[in-house]
Amino acid sequence: MGQQMEINDIITTRNLSKYYGQIKGIDDVSIKIPAIGGIGFLGPNGAGKTTLIRTLLGIIRPTRGEAYVLNYNVKTEINHVRDRIGYIPEYNTTFIPDMTAMKFVAFCGRMNGLSTIESKQRASDSLYYVGLGEERYRKLGTFSLGMKQKVKLAVALVHDPEIIIADEPTNGLDPNGRNQMLELIRNLQTDQHKHVILSSHLLRDVEQTTNYAFVFSNGHILAQGRIKDLTSAKVSTISLRIKGDESKFLDEMRNKGFEIWQERGYIEVKKTNDTEKAIFKAAVNSKVEIRYLGSRSSSLEDVFVSLFKNKEEAIQ
Amino acid sequence: MNERITNDAYVRKFSFRPFTGIRKGRLYRLWSISWQWWAHEWDRSRAVKILFGFQIFTLVITNLFLLVMKDFMLLGDPTLTTTKMLENTLIELVRGLVSFQTSISGEGGNGGDEMDFGFTIGGMSFFILILCVLIGSGLISDDMSNKTNEIYYSKLEKHEYILGKFGAFFLFGNIIITLPYVLEFFLLFIGLGGIDFIQVLPILVHVIVFTELISLTYASIILAFSSMSSRRLYAGLAVFMLIFLLSMIIPFLANTGGGEVGFQLLFDVLTMLLLSSYILNGETLIEIDLLGREHLLDLADGVGIESWAVLGIIGLYIILGLLLVIFQVYRRHSN
């Protein structure tokens, strides 16, 4: 068993890389995932999230580097790792269409070493937990996409793993199904005390279910930390519309040291201390009328888009 | 699960029974997945059940025919014994599993894939091939099309997955192919009566080894094709066409117009399996009928096709199929 890992980290990787021939999956990823309940893997498609997950599960072998899950070495003790991780794959699995949900989930339980009786009991319980108790004897071919996603969650839960890794679990779901899935993922942390790793390109999904995130891009980790901290650098602006000599107003503001620019028909002023007061003073001095004034906070998406843009430029 | 609360409280709170924490070993898991995969293939196909029923029906008819005719046959041929009847019937029955096109007879001149009393059972090979294709062609291809292999790979080692698939087919082979003929052996043994068990034990061993060899060869070929396509239909058709067409075309190519048989015959899987039955029986001089022309095939004369070549080529088919499955699962399915 790996001894080097700190007790509070559920997953540690060191210089983990995976190349598919010349194509980079992940490159020199060194992370420590703390045991704090919900963790988000955030990044656009193709950023390396799924590659890292598949490497941790031993589905693909890393090109170099090492990884530990709950103190087990992924290379040498992968079966211990697999018994302790429940995985919701990204793919739109159609399962075995002519098999009942109950049979399939129990079968997956037996693959993780559960006895026949216990696998049936836990399959039933898991399906009830995800809200498919009444449908558990229905054939999987008759299930909707949302129900299939729930079956995936039941499969991930059936062997009582310590860690649940959900890779894009809300893919293709309608708003109602999406909320249900996110609710289930939240409950897993609070009710079942599971460590949940949610991998998604949707910031809102990650923000709603976790409070710590790793941001991926181009096979690298761009940033990591509490989501609150990651987004604290977010930029807010004040948008204005004025009537009168715009250039005079802009010069007036710039002379006072404000960052100001025009965007989509509005004048944007970067918000600092007493920005509003300065705007009114500048309007009086430059004899313009303020027709509209409103603050515009950058959305999380904006923050992450700018983060990706800046970091990728730095890497290149 | 949380250990701080009692089981009852746990169930009340989460509607979940707590996990006992007991996990079974790898062998149990392997057995479990093999059984599940085989049982599911059996469950899903009505055609498989009908074909299996037909096979059992044929065996029962053979049995009844032999038991009814036993006394007449013994009276008609004073040299015939019940032991000989059991041997002739059973060996020819299992050879019928693969004698599709080529007619072969051994040194004893027992009529090849036809029984002494002219009861043709060679057609069984056609049904067995269809059964094997129906069961085996979807074993891996369905996982690809349903995208369930990602779930399996997150729970199993890839070699366990491959062994599980082979295990599933092997279970099928044992239940659908081997077991009925082993039961047939005991039914004939009891029905014919007056047979020394030790004397006929080699026949039982022959039946088991030969049917297992058939299962293994079919498993390797069918699973190899199944791993190459995500459509069970394409995989099944490819296997069926390959084995069926080869057994039709190869005898034509190997027909040299008398004398030694051409090496092309080595590519006919069914004939090779059939020849292996003779080799298992210790027979090396074999009359082979290729498209109506008689050839005498000596498997121990150092010329042309030899016993080692027959067994070697079967081994090669098995190994090639296995390697192809391994390559597909480890390389193509894992990207």
C-alpha cells in the first residue's frame, strides 16, 4: 500500500501523464484531492477530466507517473481501488435492453464481489434510493435517458464505495431530471457520507453540488481550490448609457484613473471604490445626461472563460 | 456506510441496508459473470431454446431407435455387442456435431458421419453452429453497442472480462453440447445393459474431450469476430459464412483427384475438428470423401497432412482467436 499519501487526501497523483500516441490526454498532473465531500472536475470537453478518471480506475494505463486512491496504488492495487469507487461513466449507456434494472444492478454488485443475496438486496435498495424502486423490474430498454442515468448511479452505489465519480451525470437530461440528479449527488455527501467527484463542463452543476474544484484545460490543471476562492477574482462593472459628449466623459473618467471602455452600445466602468460617485461627478463636469446606470457582475462562466483564456495563453 | 448508527436506524433513515463489508474473491466474480452472461444469452433468445430442444429430440429419437432395434441388431449380427453398439452410436453422434460437408470414415470403416444402420446425424452440425453463433456473436459486440464495457472495465480487470466471456461460452458449450452427450452415454449404458463401465470409460473421455475441443474452437473464433464488430448480426453472419463457406469451398480446393489430400484442407475448421476425433481415437488411416471422390488420408506417413498438423492448426485457430480478442479489448476498446 502506498505510504506517502497524506491521510486527508482521498486521491493523490504525481506527474501523471497519458498520451494516446502523439495526442495528449493528461500531462504531468499532480493533484491532491482532499476528503471534504464534494469535489468538482471542471473544464471544457477534451480538457482531460475523463482521461484522469479512467486512469484512476485502471481502465487505461498511464504513460508515466503514479496515482493513489485511498492509499492504494492504482498500478499495483487496482482491484482494491475499483471496489472502493463507484463510477458513473459519461457515455450514454443503453445497458442490456432486455435485462431488468434489478438484474443488471445486482450483476454489477457481484462484479464487485458482493454475494448473490447481498447483491440483490443492495440492488433493490440502490434503485429505491435513486427513485426507481417501482420500476426496478422493468426492462432497461424501456427506460428514458433520465432513468438510465439514475440506473448508472445505482450501479455506482451498489457495492457501497467510499468514492463516487460522476462523469457528466447530467448530460442530455431535461431541467427536471438534471435537478433530480444533482439533488441525489448532493444527498450522497450529506446522507451517505460519500466523497463525490463530479466531472462536468457545466459550472452550475459543479457549483451546486461541490465546494472545491479542479479546473482542467488541455490536459493540465489550471487552478484548484474552493470555488468561492476561485471566483473571488471575478470582475464587476457598471454599465452606462449617456446623452452628450461621450469622449469628454470618457476622458474625465480616465483622468480619474478608472478603467473604462465601450461594449455593445454601453460604456463599461470597472467597479472599484466610489465608482458611482465618480461617474456622477464626471457626468456633471462633462455636461452629459445619464440615461441608464446599472451594475453588471461577471457570471461564473465569464470568470472561467477568462481563466481558461489567460492560462492557455500563458502555457502557449 | 456510517457505522455509528444501528442497522434499524440506518434503514429507517436511508432506506438502505448497511453493507456487510464482505467481498468475495476473484474466482467467485469470474464464475458469477460467466454464468450471468450465459444465462442472459439463453434467456433472451427463443431460437436458442428451440434449437436446443431439437437437439435433445434428436438424441432421444436416436436413443429410442437404438433401444427398440437392439435385440434385432444383436440377432442379425452375432459379432455385434452392446459395447460396440454404444461406441458406434456415441462416437458417431459427437462426430456429427462437426461433420457438415466432408464425409470421413476411419480404419474400422464405420460409415463416417453415418451410423452403421444408416441413421444420418451429420445435419446436427448445422444446428450446433447456428446455436453457437446465436449465443456467442453478441457476447462482446453487444457490450460495445450498448456501451456497457466501460462499466465492466471499471469493476473488472480486462483479462477477467475476457475470461468471463470465454467462460460464458464455455458454460454454454458444456450445457448445450457436452452435457447432452454425457447423459446420452449413461442412458445408452443403462439402456443397452451388460456393459463393463471400465471398458467403455475411454468412450466417455473421448466424448468429453472432443466436445470441449469443439466448444473451445468455436468460442475462440466466434468471440474474435464478436470483438471486432459492435453489431452482433455482422459478427454472427461473418462467423457463419466463414465456417459454412469454408467447409463448402475447401473440400473442392483440396480435392486433388485421388491420392493425398491438398493442404488447403487445413483451413476447413470443421473437417479439422472431425479429424481430431479420429486422432483422439488413435486412428490414423482415414478415408475421406471430397465431393464424391475417395481419398485415403494417412495421418502418420510423414507425407501431406499429419496428425500433429491437424491438432496444431486447431490450436492455432484457438490461439489466434484468443489473441485477437485480447488485442481488441486491451487496445481498441480502451481508447
